[in-house]
Amino acid sequence: MKASKIEDVPSELWGSIEVLYTNRVIPTVEQAAGLRWIQFHWAGVEHVIHEPILRKPGLVATTLSGAASSQMAEYILTMLLALGRRLPDLFAYQKRAEWPRDRGPFRTR
């Protein structure tokens, strides 16, 4: 859901939110009691640094410049391909200095 101000988000939705991706819309501790993570779109968060919810115990707040989005997507795709090609298994065999008798699982053709 896209919101420009706090009132754009229904109160019952605030109550169920655990993760928030935002730029400027910051709930109060009472509005979002279950909130565990706030991901800010920008690296600069000086405009919200004094918000009480940022001092909530157990809450993680992280920042991200818009330029990092493509790198995150590339990393995710790389890891999906690595899992699809069973690279963790391959590295485990390499660490043990052995090769499976049936090399079929690691063939690419």
C-alpha cells in the first residue's frame, strides 16, 4: 500500500504491520505495536531520527539509497541460481576433497 501521510493507512492495518518500507510515514509506538523492522528508502533519515518508535526495544531500522535496489536484486538472482545449480553441495564436496560417484547432479548438459 502506498501512503503519503499517516492517516492514509487504516488503524487496523497499522496494528498488523511487522515490516514497514517507508520514506516519511512513521507510525507511533501505539499505532504499530507489532512493528519489528523499518526499512527507509533513503540513506538520510535525519528528518525522522527523533521519532519515539525508533527507540522501541527490538525494532530494527535500516536505510537504503535507491541505487542499492538493483544490486540487491542482482544478489538475490545470483543466490537463486547458485541454489538451483547446487553450489552449496558442490562446495561441501570441494571442502572434503572428494567428488560424488554419480556426477549427474552437477552436470550442466
